[in-house]
Amino acid sequence: LGLTAGLSAKAADAKENWDSLCAKCHGADGKGDTMIGKKFGCKDFTDAKVQADLKDDVATKAVKEGLKSDEGKTLMKPFDQLSDDEIKALVAYVRGLKK
């Protein structure tokens, strides 16, 4: 029971982090069809092909270090205030967006 409660708490934290840090660009549903998401080319995380191409280590690095365009323009700021466990839970949350 304690393990289940711990996993549920991590899932809740991941959703809260998604809602407060990611949804503005990626959308609450992960489709990336927000005004900002469209501007910066956010991928549709509900798409099975996008999910298949996305590697957990790359997603983790993107959250930790942010993303820049080839020209050096910031596409996504780093969320270095998140712990490794929070980032791992957030990546797992993104995996759950696949339709």
C-alpha cells in the first residue's frame, strides 16, 4: 500500500509539474497545439510515431538543460529546479500521453 501511495504521489507531482511548467507550450493534452507550441514547433506527444522516436535520455536532457535551435535560439528553457526523480516522473507522464 505504501508503494502504491508513493507512485500515486509521484504521478500527481508529475501532472502538477506538467500543468505548471509544460502545458503552456505543449498543451494540457500534450498535442503542442497552443499558440506558443505552434510558434516553437512543439511535437504532438499523443502521436505514437513521436513517442517511438523520443528517447527517455533525450527527453530527460531536454528537461534538465533546455533546448536550443541550430541558430542558438532558446526553444525551451531548462527546468533545473526539478529533481532527477521529478524529471523521471515527468518523462513517464509524457509517455502516458500517447493515444
